[in-house]
Amino acid sequence: MLKSGLRSSAANLDLLRRELKSTFETVGAQLAHAQSSQANLLSQELGYLAGQVETQTHDIVGALQLTCDYLGTALTEIRWAIERNAAATQKLLLESLTNGSRQYFEQGVTCYEEGEFAFARDRFSLALERNRTNFFAYQHLGFLARKEPTALLPFVISNWR
């Protein structure tokens, strides 16, 4: 009887093991299916969001490009008008200078462009002696001061009034 009770208990345990195994496999399959479904839904949602971001980004980039093109065109026209007027104004102002002042100024510009800053400084000084209103000479002396800050100190001191 003990043997038959043990066999019965072993059979019950074996049946319990198979039932547990079957239940775990079923639950595992259901869980895997649920996760797979969730993964598919999540993948679809992410794809949709990525498409929306790409579309919206494309729209934003296009709008920015159109805005920049518009501003660039407008600014180019403004710059052209300013340059045209500045060139005409500069020509008129240079022509209004006395001949000697204009010649010294032009010689100073040539020396400045050649890197002969001491000669350029002398020429600009002579241009100012001929015409104190030659703002081009003052402007180029300012350019020289940026290149050689201490070189203009004697000029500034001697012309301080």
C-alpha cells in the first residue's frame, strides 16, 4: 500500500509537472505574442512620428531657405544701392579736395597698399596740411593706427590743438 501510495504521488507529481510546464509555455507564448504586438504597434507609431518629424523638418527648412533667399535678395539690392551711392559720394568728395591734398592722399594710399606705412603716414599728413577736411586721410591714418598703434603717437601729439 505504501508502494501504491508513492506511485500515486509520483504520478500526481508528474501530472503536476506537465501541467505547470504546459501552463508556463502557454503563458510564455501569450506574453511573447503580446510583446510582439506591442513591439509592432510601437514600431508603427515610431515610424509615423519619424515621418511627421521629417515632413515638418522639411517644411521648416524650406521656409527658412525661402526667408533667407528673400532677405538675401533684399540685402543684396540694398548693398548695391549703398555701394553705388558710396562710390559716387567718394568720387565727389575726392574731386572736391584741393589738387595737392588729393594727390598726397592718393600717394599715401599707394604706399599703404604696398606696406610702406611710414611713407603712407607722411603722405596722409601732407594731405591734411593742404586740406584739414580730408576725412579720407584721417580714415587711413586710423587704418595705420590699427596696424601700428604707437607709430602715430608723434603725429597725434604734434597736431593736437
